[in-house]
Amino acid sequence: MKNYSKIAGFLIIFALAFLIYLPAVKGTFHFDDFHHIVNNPAVSEYKGLWYYFSHPESFSFLGKPTLYRPITMLSFAFNYMLFNTRASCWLIFNILLHSLNCGLLFLLLLKWRRDFWQALLAGLFWAGFAIFNQPINYLSERSTLFAVCFVLIALIFDWDWVEKKKGIREIYLFLALVIF
């Protein structure tokens, strides 16, 4: 399959997923978003990269180390630095991440099935699947979108490991293990 077909399929799915969830930008912070994001000093006062990896209590201003989500916390701090607490900008980030996941699913299925149309239809279905309303609209659930993203990337690298020649294979295996 030619690369332009892969790129076109990825972009079609990415754009459709983005457009489907674009109305979500009218949303606001709610529920756990307040103690995870809005009122959390670890988000509003950037503490440095290492802090989020070494302080699990940073996930909530309640101070309980119940969840360890350093990548999510870094993305929250990044969002806050750029957009403060404008929920629409935070929601756009989640929509972009979901759109990326839809495109990654397409690429993975294209590798597994080697059928462009099956992969495209699955990616399009995934793009509009209603179960993704929560991780997109509920900003604290960004960790779910990251988990899906990293699993898809790891599976793509893993499949590349199977297909590559010896020597390069180890690089793909290492990348799959690191990302997973």
C-alpha cells in the first residue's frame, strides 16, 4: 500500500473524529475536574518535570496519593500554562488526542489486516463511538485517552518488530516496551 493512502486514511479519520466532538468545546469543568485540575496547585504552579513523576499526591489537591498519572499531570500543567482554566482549550486537547487515537487504530488495523477499507471503516466507527464521550468531555479522564494512545503506539511498534529484519527489530521491540 502506498504511503499517500495511509496518510489520506489517517487524515480522513482524524478530521472526522475532530468534527464529531468539536461541539464539546462548549463544555466546562465538572465533578473531579475541580480537585484534579482547577483547584490543584500542582497544575497551576508548574513544579518541574521530575515532580510529577515523584509525587503521586500531585494528582489531586486533596493530597492523597491515590492515583499515579505523571504524563496526565504534565499535560494538565502544560494546558494551564498556555490557557489557564479556559475549559474549551482543554477540551480541544482531549479531542485532538482522541482524533490521534482514531488514526493510530487505523494504522494498526492496516498493519494487522492489510485491508485499507476494513481499517478505514473501523477507524471511522471508533471515531464516533459514543463511549468516548466521557474521556473527551470529562477532562480528568484524559488519562484514559493517553492509555489508549500509548497502547496503540506500543502495538504498532510491536507489529513493526515482527515485520523488520534482524538488527532494526530490537529498536522496535525496545520502543514498544518503553511506550507500553
